[in-house]
Amino acid sequence: MKVLFVTRPTVFSGPGGDTIQLLKTKEYLEALDVKIDIHDNAEIKFDGYDVIHFFNLRNPQDILFYVKKAKEKNIPIVLSTIWGTYYECDQKARVGFQKWVANNFPENIVEYLKTSMRIIKNLNIHKGTVPYLLKGHYQSQYEIVNDVDVLLPNSPTELERVRGDLDQPNKLGLSVANAVDLRVFDFDSVVVDKYKKYEGCLLSAARIEIRKCQLDLILAMKDLPYKLVIVGKPSPNSKDYYNHCKAEACDNVVFIEHVSQEELAELYKVCKAHALISWMETPGLSSLEAAVMNSNVLVTDRGDTKYYFEDYATYCEPGDVSSIRTGIISVMEKKYSPELRNRILNNFTWAHTASQTLDGYKLAIKQHNK
């Protein structure tokens, strides 16, 4: 089987969780004898592919044009939805004009305006830009979901959200788990060297931006007897937010820019707990990775985190410094439960993901040929 991956143009220049998802899915599918190519932003030649695999429904402008082309070419299509809402974040955490817009217009209009401004600011102009601008945000997303053969969300709860939000209750979908790489994140084999000085810290590994709530985490840490280590770079449009975080940080906060997966494994091993308290997660790769490295996890209660972590995680209210502070104290003081690690090992590894994805491809081919 030969498959083409198509995702946002900045997936490597501005890496995030979807970058890891893309590369690890490719690596483990190839171990199952599936040939994978990644679209490199050149003109796509669809001939010779059995399935086209698109990623990220939240950014429809990046894939809309090519979904239409794949549909015209009569090739089976799957979509990793990576679906979540940041509407609440826009309404509560933004300031000034952005907050006013979010509180006076529906979500699809807010997303359309944000995307349009990014297109202008970052000159993100390609073949999908004009069709997106003409159709609008919701209609672009609706048509993408309508055109693909099978949705591949990260959980059953995400599938239900996509079906409901895009008013397509019967759309065919198959849950494909977010996962950890046990060859990298293996507690017993990771050697602690460079980051031993952070033993017992609270770690937070994520791209730095307002929707990840690092500022609230920093504010909640004030006067607490723990060290907070924040790992990540600011997203391209979050430099001011990053500077605000650094300005509010006390002596017990350390910033480290993007590190290798091997260094991240070392940080997971030395930390007592990991915090990812975003306005939305599905559930966030760093939370899974930290948990399998024997770390307590403090996570948002928004999104699909409860499907993954059940009662083994500590949950907090994003944007609520008091709730976050209570959560910090809880994860820093409580004993780690090995049952959390067992749940991940049994359900959420890249081997599981690859097998589920391959099942999705087979289902798409079957559905397409009906």
C-alpha cells in the first residue's frame, strides 16, 4: 500500500504535537510495509497512491484544495481531524479587540477572521487560500468532512464532537489513539545527566502560546516551594505572550527552548509531575509521554483528556489560577500510580496507532469502492 500525507505547510518550520504525530505515524506504518510520502508543498501528483491521508481539520485552508483534487481523482481519503475548539480561550483569555470579537461573533466567524489575519501577516498564500476565503471557515470544514471517506480522530469522544460540530452525525470514523514512543520514553533505559539538577521539578512541555496557559501556570507557582521547568518555543504569533510569561516568572521558573526527544525523556524522568493545562487538549502528547515515564500529570478538563487518563490524572480549570495552584500541589505531593502507566502501555503506543491507522485505510478503500 502506498499513502500520501498532506498537512499544514509549516508542520516542520513550526513544529508542534501534530509534527510528532505525522512522523511517528509514518515510521510505524512503514514497519507494517506501508509506503509513506509526505507532501513537500510542491505540486501534488496523485497517481500511484492507494490512499491520501490529510491532517488537521482546524486549519481547513491548508488542505481544502487538495481534498477537492483527491476527490476529483477518485482516490480514497482519510482525515486525522485533530479537532478542538479554542473559542472559550478567545472569549476569556484574549484581551482588547480580539476578546470583543470572540464575545460578539460566532466561533466560525472568529476562526475565519483569525485565519485571514494570519494569511495576511505571514503571507500564507497558496492554492487553497482563495477557495477558503470565498467559502468561509465552517463551509470549508464541512466540505472537507463531507468529501473524505473516513475520519481518524484521536478518541471516540473527538469523533462525536466532529460529527456534532459539522452537522454530519453519521459520518464514518475510526478512533486512532495519540501515543508514546516506547523506544525513546523508556524509564529504565533513560540515563539522567544533563538535567539532573531539575530532579523533582514540575515540568511543562508545549509550544508557548495563550491557549496552552503557561502564564496562568507561572502565576499559580508564585510562593510555592517547587521548581517549574517550561520547555518549548513560542509560536510565531506568540512572542508578546512569551515575553509576558518571562516577565511574570519568579526565580523558581526555568525556560528551556525546544529540545530533542531524547533530552525530553531525561526531563520526564527527573520531574515529579507534568502540567498541560490548556483550554483544549486531545489529549496532548507530552502528557502521555510524561505519564509513561512515571510522572504524575496535571491536565485540563477540556477536550478528550478524561478518555485517556480516566481517574489517574489530576484535572484543573484552565484560566483559573486558584484551580491550577490546587492541582499543582496535588500532583507534586501525591504518589505516582503505576496503573496509569499500564493503561498507556496497553492502549496508547505508536504500534497501536499504526495498526488502527492501517485499519482506517482499509476501511476507506472499502467505503470508497462501494
